[in-house]
Amino acid sequence: MKRVVLTGGPGSGKTVISSKIAALEPTRYVVIPEAATQVYSKARTRWDLVNAVGRCELQRQIYFLQRKQEDAYAAQHPDKTLILDRGTIDGAAYWPDGPDAYWADLGTSLATELARYDHVIWMQTAAAIGIYDGSDSNACRFEDAAGAVASGEVLVKLWSGHPHFHKTPAHPLIDDKILEVRTLLEEISNTN
């Protein structure tokens, strides 16, 4: 069993691509859904609509839900590759006082969280090439196109210390990006 994180700024295709790949090969892959959308949907709000204290509390909930889901899916599917729609490190990009404060608050570290995952695939947001639907495809999304690109760059910095860090550029056609990520997952699955 391997844990592969799909990360990137809003509009990078994480949810669409992970769902599509798992649907195409359900005997090999299972998707762990994005915790942030679940938490913000349940709270009926968005990151930009709450104060700093509320943002911290919601990020804590996201972190612990993410870990709980990862562990549950790993126990339920020990023979499959887990595709994670974001990982625990993503929350550090949204912590009001920055990543160091995030690790301290949660009693963890960047190194500890990186070690949870076997591979990381960072995907560039489509906003980088002028294709971005904002909150149309996810009501919890608040970033404009420039914010989506900036968020993606913060995530590159946070995740790039992983020993198996992969980057994929934005593509005008989602099918091309699905193929690129699927090919990467195939390579990952064939490594020990």
C-alpha cells in the first residue's frame, strides 16, 4: 500500500483527476476525499469569511479529519494505492501565522508530515494558463486566479522537500493532465 498525495493550488484538478483515475482502475486505486471541502461545507462557510481564530480552528479540524481518513482508508484497503486529494501539509499554506505556527499548534513538524506519504504529485493550477472557474466548481473555493497561482507556489515550497516529489504543469485539456498523472501513478506503483 502506498500513499500518494495530489496537491496544488485551487483549479489544479486534484479532485477531478483523482476521482477519474480511481474510477478507471478501482482494483488498484482508492481516493481519500479532500478534508478541507468536507469541513468547510459542514461549517457552511469559507476560509475568507472567518476570522483568524476561526481559520485556525477549521484548519485543526481539517488536519485531524485528514489523518483519520488516511488511517481508516489504509486499514480498509491495504492492497491498494491510496490517492489523497491533498495531504496534511496543505493546511500549513492556510494557517494565519504561517507554517511554523501550524506545526507548533498541531504538535508535529514538516519532516513528520512528509514521512506520512510515499510520493507527492504537485499539479499546477489551470489559472496559470488562463483557465480557472473560481468557486463555480467548488463553493468552498475563495481564491481568484492570482490567488490560486500564489497558493500553488506556497504548496511547492512546503512539499518540495519530499524525496519523491513530482511536478506536473497545467494543461489546456484535462484529459492530457489525467494521462500525465496516470502515467506517473503507474511508474510509482511499479517501484518498491
